Amino acid sequence: MIWLIALTIWMAVSAGIYLSLSKDVFRCVLGLGILGSAVNLVLFVSGRIDVMEPAVVPLGETVLRDAANPLPQALVLTAIVIGFALVCFSLALVLRLIQSAGTDDALELRMAEPHPTDPVKPPYNGAAHEPAWPDAPAAQPKEAP
């Protein structure tokens, strides 16, 4: 059972990375969503999936034995909701970007960078935009007493 889950996690991670490295912006967002699902699966597996008893302490006992850990389940539930909302918002942004730019190619979307003659936000020119740091004083050797 654990090998099947490990194989599923590996396939989800590899598919997510493959899609995230695509030139298509829509595929990048879907790849990040699949990577998030793989992480959720890893968290879920960490809470003992082979035990089917609920996480309820029987009456008269103080220790929970042979039950699934409810903490990873609660974390995964929260992560699923947050991840779904994030993917939906990202897809809405990507669709609006594709409508306004007319393309979904990540390399062609570089038109969003400022023009070289833009007076408000000039493009990054390397060393010309780096801050000038004052010269540090040379370390003085300590004199032996």
C-alpha cells in the first residue's frame, strides 16, 4: 500500500514540475496546483492511513491507541481549501492576462517589462542600478600585549 502511495506522490510531483516548467502560463498554474495536491498527499500519508478507527478516546480511557492521527487530516483539509482558492484566483488572473496580452506564451509576455525610454520605471541595467556601498575600512591588526 505504501509503495502505491509513494508512486502516486512521485507521479504527481513529476507531472506538477513538468507542467510548471512549461512556456504556457495556463499550464504553469495547473502544475503548481498539482504540486500543492502532492504536498497535501504527503501530509495526509503522515497520519497513519492503514488504521481505520476514528480518533475518539473511549469512555474511561485517557490515551488514544490504534487510531488515525487527526492533525494531518485537519491540516490537509485546510490546505485543500486554501489551495483551491489560490488556484481559482490564479486562473482568473491568467485568463485576464491572456485576454489583455493576446498570448499565453511566457516568453512573449515580456512586453510587460518597461520600455528602455520609460522615465518613470526604467528597466534594470545591471551595475548601473546597484547601490553604491561605501568602502569598508581596512581591518586593523591587533597589537600583541
